[in-house]
Amino acid sequence: MIRKLLIDECQGIHIPKIFATNYAVHWNDIDENDLVILRAGANAASNDEEWSYAEAWDNVLLNAVCMDTQGRTWRLEQDGHLWAIPDLSNEELAEEIADDNNIDVDAFTAFCENENFTLTDAHEAYQAVRKFKECYYGTYSSVEEYARQYLQECYSIPATLENYVNYEHFFEDQLVDSYYALEVGNKVAIFQNM
């Protein structure tokens, strides 16, 4: 799993206090003064101290790191929920996401590179998966193979004419406005233009 839920968003403004009280002991690079402010809670802060509470939480989100038993570094991210997110390379993230979603790793990696998804945060990663699932039509030995399948599904081509059809040109001339192909090893992944 790419990310781990630490605290559900239903805890609202109390997430920082819950983190400081229950989770901070396992995390490094957190200023002790920030923890004191957070443990006091949002309700304990006066108007002047509200800024300190928010600033302390921002510092924790920015600086907190945790090392797991595999030597992987984790950071915090909040999008309502509070998540622990591993520091992974784009390629490692693509592999993890593809595995989690039962999608072709090579096709997903090529798609993310083509669509400029950097997968730097969980929201972007899940947007990439959603768009990939909408656009991906499969991996084929060539664009010719995809064009042949496309024509066979849409039209009835008599066997006597099949040898005269240039499937690669059909893809380039007729399908290129709706679909595109990305090289994936010695194959091509076909995607619909959105």
C-alpha cells in the first residue's frame, strides 16, 4: 500500500493534538516546542496562540520523518485525513500503485511519464490511476495488431480483402486522433486521447 491512514479526517482540528499525543514518539525531526503547543490542543489556544497552533502543525507536517524496519523513510501528508507516505522514486511509486490496483506496471509507468504525472503526492497518484483506467485499451505487439482488432470488432472485412488492408496506416490515418501508442519494452500500450 502506498500510503497509510494515521488519523481520519472526522477528527478535524484535533488531528494535530492526536498525532502529537499518540504518534509523535515514533517520528523524528519534530521540534519539542511544537509538540508542547499541539498537545495543549486547538481549544486551549487563545486568539494569539491560534497562529502558533497552526504554525506548529505546519512545522510538523513539513519536517516529521519516520524510518521503517526496511529502511524506508516516511513523511506526513494531510488532505483532510492524515497519511504516512513513503519516500519512493517515481518508478517505485508507479510499481506500488500498479500492484495495488492490478494494472500493468510498464504501461502505467509509460503513461505517467507521457502525461507528466510525477506521483509526488497521494492525490496526484490516485488521479493518475483514475485517468489510466479510463484511457488504457491494452498492450499489443504492435499498433497494427490493435488496428486489426479494432477493425474486426467494428467492421466485417471479407477474408479475401484482409491481406490488402494496411492496419498500421489505418491506425495512423484514422485512429491517431482518438488513440495514441506508447512503447512498452518490445510492445505498445494503446490509450484513448481524453
